[in-house]
Amino acid sequence: MTDRTDDALVAYFSMEIGLDPNMPTYAGGLGVLAGDTIRSAADLEIPMVAVTLLHRRGYFHQWLDEQGWQREEPVAWPINDFCKPVPQRVTVDIENRTVHVAAWQFCVRGESGGETSVYLLDTDLPENQPWDRTLTDQLYGDGDSYRLCQEVVLGIGGYRLLRALGYSHIRRFHMNEGHAALLVLALLEEKLASRSYEQGVPADLIDAVREQCVFTTHTPVPAGHDQFPPDLAQRVLGDRRCAWLRACGHDQSVNMTELALHGSRFVNGVAMKHGEVSHNLFPGYPIHSITNGVHAVTWAAPSFQTLYDRYLPDWRRDHLSLRYAIKISAQEIWGAHSTAKQTLVDYVNRETNAGLDRDVLTIGFARRAAAYKRGTLIFHDIERLAAIAQRGGPLQIIFSGKAHPRDQDGKTLIHRIHELRDALRGTIRVAYLTNYDMTLAKLLCAGVDVWLNTPLPPMEASGTSGMKAAVNGVPSLSVLDGWWIEGHVEDVTGWSIGDRVESCMEPSGSMDACHAAALYDKLEQKVMPCFYKDREGFVEIMRQAIALNGGFFNTQRMMTQYLHNAYRLVGEYVRRG
């Protein structure tokens, strides 16, 4: 492609971006959302460019031993098969060393012919010192020092690269999570270039930087925000940049979220509830809400793509067209689902020898293995679960997800699922699929009958896996947190687990016990009777999930909201379009 650098009005920075299933440049939901964002920007021909890191060794390859204990191996991937190198190079200063930064270009092409360039930064260059060459190797590598150095490369190196490439008309810089917050310092540095550093940082320059920046926060708990001790910041960033940080209110530890908040004109959470939670975490800042979405074309199974192409000819360019799925016959929706389910069942049986049956109610649970996501909640009372399956009909459950290499609780959770799988053998079939990625997510979200989500509220910022399921007519059975507060209509788009947080805060038991009891009640009283005894009613819920949730919770709608509310560039976008 030929870059039209003068046309780009928005620069999107993200530590991870899921661009292609065979490029391990993402770890989970944050990166997949970033990829869907860029795909929709290309669909809508929004003049955007994106920056991330190359991650030469990927996130990691997961394998599980017979007891379900996770082990990790680095991932090698053929970079030249996907990206092309760009000739421009830039440098950044890290720990008083000059680190050289190269880049690779990946082009995302939209459904209407629009294109968005993504630049993946790379420090594996012979002129760099050995340790510096590894800075773009691993996504979320080990240690604060490595992480902070990566964030220098992303925020400062990424900004310098865009300038070197000729992107001179960018009006908005969008930081997707706090990893890119040092971009604020890069912008400040450029504005200070003609002034004496001894004069400090004038407030008008900070205001000018703020006018250019947009920040999306994804983390609803304080511990999830990157923070670095002052001595590490001093060592990595140097005296001059630490002085700028102090001018931005960082006298002690460096909190990347607070830096991004202080340096942005518009800040948003990723669901209505998450916006409220974020405002409570950071009460000094106005925090808006733009609920996440998914790129419908990417996540629709082939059988549903064929169905939508037949009845909704504009759906690829206009995801809102999924509203009209309400006119598609129940028979054809069930036929498309049956095809997707058979593909999934065949895959699971081939990979795990689990003996799954296409006619059995199949529940899917797949996401990063973390304690707060409570992957074992459905097994809280395995005697009751087995009794429900015996009375209401057979049940099978498919799990998948990686634990972060340093998350021992997450690894223990995977191991525990394997123990419970063995305990339920002969009663309920349970399978665990390794290496959860974009390909497997598409297979799972389309092929199960019900999508299960059990986060400990209010720790689910948004969640997008249930949105992917909805695009394929799969209803959710979920705790009311994140996006599901907005997408849930009982017995219409799916079912809730419990009502509000307050209802589970009684002295009689823990939230886990309360939510588990509610989950079993819904399975026994609503989900299983509907699936096994009222197939017409079940398919109607599937159809409503597509029309109501698939038609709204998509990144085309999300990007339109960013364009109007965050970027405020609608007039220029229309003129350039």
C-alpha cells in the first residue's frame, strides 16, 4: 500500500493488538478489542494509524500436563510473512543509553476498501545492547524494569516513529490503557523543544498536550494500574523527564493511569458501570463511558456469515443491519448454529477425546484464567450440579484460557478444573482446550449453546466474549457486571446470575455461594427446560441475541461514538472522506 500520512487524524497506541490469529501480538481481551477497533476504523474509513510492539516471542505457548498444571514456552512466528519493514528508525533514551527502534508495517483492510496501517516497534537491532534487543520480545515480560522500558519504547518511541514517517497532521492521540501514557511526555517534549528546560513546564503547554489526547481505561481495580517506584522511574527515564512528571503531579510513584488521566481531554471507561467505577477510583477526573464492542465480521462463524449475506446484504459494512436478523426464520438460525456446533464438537473430541455430543446442552467458558473470573463457580456444589443434569437433561462444559505466567492463582484454577473434570467423569462431560486464541475463540463463541460468565463484580470492566457469542446467536448466562448490565434482557437475550451485588451480601453466605445458587437455579428452572423442552423458545432467544446485542455491541457503533464524543473530528472526517 502507499501511505497517505497527511490524511491520518487519529493515532491509536496499544501495548497489544490482535491483528491476525497467527501473529501472537496479543494476550487477551485488551489486544483483541484493539484489533477489532482498527478493523472497524478501516471499515468506516476513519483516518487512523496505530502503534504497538512487535512481540517477537509472542505471549506464550501453553501446554498442560496430565494434572492440568500449565507450562509456558516462547512462540516463534514468521514476521516477514505478515509485515513489511519500514526504512525509518528512531531512538529513545533508556537508563542513559540510546536504544534504536525499528518498525514493521501491517495493513488492515476494511470491508469498504479503507486501510489502516499498524506499526509494530522492534528493538532487536545489532546496534542495541543485548538486553535492549529483548525489549520488544515478550508481551508483559518479567519485572517492573522491563515493563517500564517497554512503555518508553511504546509511548515515546512510537510517537517519534510517527513523526519520522511523516504523520504530521494527527489531531488526536488515543491511549488504549495506561501502557502508552509516556506518550504524554513525548508530546510535552516536542512542545518544550524551543524553550529552556530550566524554566519548568508552563501550564499552557500541558493544556495543549491535553487537548490532543484521549484515554481509555480498562481496569476497575487499583492494583491493575501500572505503577513504578520513583527510584526506578529516575533510573529509566532520567532527571529531565522525571521533572516533567513532577509537573504533571507525580511526586512519588509513577502511576501510568494517572499520567494518562492528567494528560487527556477525554477519558472513558469501557461500559456504563465501569465508567462509574473508574470515576470512584479517580474522583478528580470526569470519566465518560463508551461500551466496548466486537467486529461482527471477524467473529461470525462461516455458517452465520452465509446466512447474513443472504438476508442482510449490508451487514458487513453496517453491523447495525444485524437488527434485521429478527426476520430470519428460526429453522435457518438453528441450522447455522448446528453447523457451528458440529464443527466445535468435532474439534474438541479430536483434541481432548472428551466424547462430546452435538445434541447435548453445551456451555462455554473461555477467557484469561484469573481468580476473579471464577472459572470454577459452576462446580461450587458438584452434587447439586450432577443432580440438575440427571433431572433436566445431559450437560457438557468446555473451558479454555491461559493464566499469566506469574499468576499462580490462575494456574491453580486451571488445575482445579481438571480435578473436577475427573470427579464428574461419567456424569457431566468437561473439556479444557489449550492455547486460547482468536481462532479458538471464534470456534467456541459460535459453537456452544450458552455462554457462561461469572466475574466477581465489579471487576469485569466490560468483557467482549459474550458479545462475540451474541453475533452467533448464543445467549449469555452471566453475572450482572460489565457489558451484560446493558445487554441483559431476561429470557430475551439470555439470563442473569443473581440480580444486584447487594442481594449477595447477606450474612448467610459468601458471594460465591450466592452466585452459585443463582446459577444452579437458572440452569434448572430456565436454561435446561428451554433448551430441551421448548426449542422454539430457545431459538427465539438466539434470534433476539443477534438482533439486540449483535446489532449494538459492535466496534462500528463503538468507533462512531469515539468519533463523535472523544475525537470530535466529525467535520474533518467527513471532508477528508
